[in-house]
Amino acid sequence: MRTLLARLRAAFITAPEPPRGAAVGWLCLLSAYFLYRAVVREPLEIWERGVFVLCAAMIPSPGWLRRLGAGIALIWFYLTDRLLHAPFSAANHEWLEAFLLALLAVSPSGYGGLRRIFMAAAVILIGWTGVQKLANGYYLYGDFFTVSIAQPSQKFAAPVLPRLSESRRAEYAAFHKAYRAHIDAAVPGVLDLPLPRDPAVVWLSRAACWATLLAELAGPVLLIPRRTRRVTAALLVVFFLGVEAVAHEWVFGALTALFLILFLAPRPGGPPGEAGARPREAAFAACSAALLGVLAVWPAVQMALVRRTGLSPWKLAGFGMYSVPARFGGVVVETRGPGETEWALRPPRDPREERFYSSRSYVLRHAPFLRPAAGDLAELAFREPEELRPAEVRVRSLAMIYDRPTGRFRLVERAFLFP
């Protein structure tokens, strides 16, 4: 135990201090990021937004004030508001923001220890994103973008399809139409159409996939030696910001770039701060090391859940976003009265119910085992007036999954029966 504490102390407490201006500048960038999130985050009351702004403004402060602001923001605006209430709806960047605030809330007071903690987090995070992309196969085979562009989504198709010939664009448009019609029919089975495979799209997909694997697998390794650290970090910043410019996911890319900027700062050469001598700093160092351990282990747990339960790699803080194509689909609610044998469709009654159907459909596509989400939809039918109230409700969650061996999309169904 004493040896462990001594190592923690050397790593995070008595670490050489970086130039104060560089350390405070980085914390100001982090504060600016959370100030932006406080302004754009929805839904928040004006006074709640003000509290979030105040918490973000406290991040560049010394020791205890920084911990206080990060702790309040973590508990109020992430854990109780989003992550504990709707963990399967929360985006990966929300989990990452929460983890970042947790590190700030328990980090040692010295800038040297804080810098090392976030540098270690960057290596773990980027390494796991690469491992997950490798494990899911789409990047290894080079077909992630080929499959994603074949889906009716503008995220990846918009920059590519306008540059193809008119006949190729018509081919993609016909496939998108058939894709949507297959979902609307709500009949599980294979969409028996081959994916459009323009040669330029196929080679572009392979190049982008393999470049991504190279960056996310080799990059973390090259961030560790001091000799290659700064060049690697600079290349990774350019890479991630370029990816996010195409994907329009600036939040996750900005966070990753903030982590990597630490590797570009001047090498620390100053002595540890006075806080390094305080006994309680060892407790903060231990908490920081424990959080880094969670970050190192949790993605493996999430990958096991993906394989066992059908959980989407995009969800529950696995940092596997864009490791597999998006899951498109829908939800069908059917009712049956006492003594009836046929199911009757129950569509949304108004725009509010339509939005609720959409939100529950999203959750069920990404967490198909989540019976309570289906129960929320069934409850709408059971709240009907007594003369219209059904005896049974069936909720069918539908998702389009790509099957690589056949090269076809397949509509899969998970049905829930109530009561």
C-alpha cells in the first residue's frame, strides 16, 4: 500500500509543474467549452443556465474552487438531469463531459498532476475508440462509409453523392427509397437489394477506414514517448478536427482536441506546488487514479454488453460511436381487445405522442432489451377511455441491421407484450 501511495504521489502530486500560463490557458479553454455547452444545452431554465455558466467559470480557479464548480456541474447537470435518468438516450459526448468533470472534481491541486491525469485519459480514450472500431469489423474491412452512405442519412452522403454521376445518384436514391419502404412496411426480413457500390465510394471508404484505424491505434502508443509525443498530438488534433468537420460532431471532436493540446504544451520543468505537501492530496490522487481505472476498464464491459444484449456500440459510454453504421428503424404499437384475435394498429394521436413514439423508438433501437421503454408506449394505450381500453398491447421495435456475409440490410424485430 505504501508503495502504491508513493507512486501515486510521484505521478500526480509531486509531478513537475508546467508553465503557469500554459496550465491556466488550458483550463480557460476548458471553461470556454463548458460555457458554450451551458448556453446551447436544452432544456434549461434561465436560472439553471446561469448556475451552469457560474460552474464553468470556476474551472480555471485554484484547487478547491475548481473542484466545487466541477462537482456541482457534474451532479446537477449530468448525473441527476441526464445520465441517471436516461442513460440509454445520453450521447457519448455527455458521458465524456461527465467523466471530465469528475476528474476535475477529484484531481490534485497542482497543475502538474492535473496535466498528467488528463494526458493519461487521452491515451486511454483514443486507444479504446480504435479498439472498438477494430473489433466491430467495419473499419477493418473498410466498408463503414460504403454502408453508411447507402443509408438514407445526409451525414455522410451529403458530401459525397453530389460528386457522383447522375446515374449513380439515381441508383443511391432508388436504394434509399426501398430502404425507407422496407422500414415502413414493418415486416421483419431481408431487404433483397445489393448495396450501391460506386468504385470511388468504395476506395474512399477503405482509405478513410484504414487511416482512422492507423490514427486511433498507433496514435495513443506514440503519445507516450516524449520524443514522438508533440508531433503525434499535432497530427491527431488535425485528424480529429477534420473528421468532425465532415461528421458535424464538433462537441466530441473539440473535447478530444482539448485533451491532445496538453501534449503540445511546453515540457514541465518547475518544482511541484505547495499543495503537493498536503496529506489530503494523496486522497485526491487515489480518486483520480481510480477514475482512470474505470475509464480503462468500462469500454471492455460495454463491448461485452453489446455482444450479449444487442446494445448499440454508440451507447452507454463505450466511446464506440461511428464504429458501426447508424441504426435506423421505427416502432409499432398494436392493441387487441378482449376476445379478439387480430392486432389493430395504434398510431400516435397527436404531435406530442408522435414525439414520444420517436424518442422511445430511438431508445429501443439502441437498447433492444429495455422493456420499460416499451412499457411507456403501452401505457399510452392503457390510458384510453374505458370503452376503448385494450386487453393487450404489443410493442414492436424495428431496426435495420447490415449483414456482411450476405451484403444485405435486414429488418430485425423485438416484440414486447403487455400486460
